[in-house]
Amino acid sequence: MDAITAIKGSLESADMIGMAYLGDLNDAELMERPHPKCNHINWQVGHLVCSEHQMMSGISADAMPALPEGFAAKYSKETAGSDDPSQFATKDELLGAYRAQRAGTLAVLAASKPDELDEPTGVSYAPTRGAMLRMQADHWLMHCGQWVIVRRNHGKPVVI
């Protein structure tokens, strides 16, 4: 297996896990915080979408689709403390934005040549193009673990 195929597999696994955890949560449940010091799931998903857009735009300037108008402002550090659902996107809007950004990420990956994966990004946590692409899967999985707590609190079934 080559590196591009491995990164694609990581993105697909993270997508499968994330969508399984989000699948049966409704808009109200997405507004719940797994812990008082954690961000609610809605904000976390919006943050993931914005982060993916920013990170991928950093390595392939024109490859990513635009975020929906006003989306980034809804998911800034300043909004993380808000529990007002009217300030955030709905689940359908979140997942639509996610799908658009992930399609862009997959297009960046598909257009990459193996030797380009070693190109430096200048970013300490993802120092190469390959690491930045892989980070999209890692970032989602890091947040997914928090969502299980909300699922358990609601008696949702184990899906993974």
C-alpha cells in the first residue's frame, strides 16, 4: 500500500466513525457538551469543518470549496461558549458543509504525487503535506471520542 492509499483509508475510517456517532443524534443533542469544560458537539463539528478548510487551503490554495456564508464566524473561538442553537448551523447544514470540505480534501489527496507528501508546510503539528492530509482524519477521531459521552448519556446504541 502506498502513502496516498493509506491516507485515503484513514480519511474513510474517520468518516465512517464520525458519521456513525453523529448519525442518530438530533439538533438538540448536538448542542450538548460532553463535559462542562468541553465544547458542544455542534461547535466541535463546525470547528472541524472550518479547520479542514483552513488546513487544506494552506497546502492547496484554490482546491477547497468556499464555506457557507457566515459559517466561519459561527464557529470561532468567541462562539464556543454559547449554548444558543440559533447561533449555529443545523445538523443538515453542518453535514453538508462537512461533505463539501471532505470532497475538497479528497480531491487534494487524489491530485497529490507521492513525492509531494514530503513537502514542508511550516506547521509544527503537521510538518509535511502528507501529515496535513492525514491530520484531517486524526482531528476528527480526536473529537469523536467526546461524542460517545453524549451518546451514552442518551442511551444510544454502541455503533462502533
